[in-house]
Amino acid sequence: MEFSIKGIPVRPCHGQRNIPDGEVFSCPVKTSVNGTIQFNTPTLYAGTRFENVRLDFKDGKIVNATSNNTKRLNEILDTDPGARYIGEFSLGFHPYIMNPMCDILFDEKIGGTFHMALGAGYPETGSHNKSSIHWDMICDMRNGGQIWVDDELFYESGRFVLFES
């Protein structure tokens, strides 16, 4: 999966709200998301547990979505036009939150993870995506995976990679 954050601010969380803290967030340029992602951490939405959520994007929009409950997943994504777009991208780095517990306030901050929120974004990051949903989904990268920024390896296996200058 790839997307752009060009011209989009990145916001660190530093203990002023959303406690416990431990994330830095932004959002993709709305129509820049392309490719496929599969989230490997369970998520709850409106009392329903979802596992192995897989999303296919084209020009920012989710064009295919599957999970252990594909029918309900797509019902939620059809809530409104903004629900099929990403409103937030965030890296979690809390050093003492180690395991998912299906409580998003904690799970989204697990060190070595990233999450994306479907639906509404935060205006302070430049997001203009409007939706009645904001649903965080987490990918645990501690057992592998990479994030590249401007053709430079930035994050690997749940750890920030230090750039050499």
C-alpha cells in the first residue's frame, strides 16, 4: 500500500489529551491511497469484533473490504461517502502497552504498531474527510514489515530506523 502525506502536518501527542498517550498522527492526501492492507489486530466497532480486516484502495477509496464478518464490515463502510476513505494514519510508540486488548484507547498506542482510521479525519492534520465514523484499525509490525518515506527506510519491524547523514 502507498500514499502521500505531502503538505500534511504531522502531530505528536504529548500528554495533553487522549491519555494514555504515545502516538504521532497525520493523514494521507485523500485520493493518494492505493494498494492493499491487512490489519492483524482485532478491532471492535459498535459491539462487533472484527479480525483480519483486508482493504483494497484505489485513488483513496476502499473498493473491496473483507474480514471475518465481511457483510457487517461493508455495511459500516457504506454508512456515508466518507467512511470508505482514510481519515488518520498514526504510529504507536508507548513503551509499556505491549498487547492488544480490544480497547482502542490503549491498542492504538502499542509500541511497534501503526493504525489507520476509516472515516472522519482531524482538521489539524489537514484532513477534509467527513464521516459519521472514525474507526481505528491496527497493524502490529513487531514481527516484520517496513514503512518507507521518500524512498528511505523509516520504520522496520516495529522500530524507527535512524537515518545516517
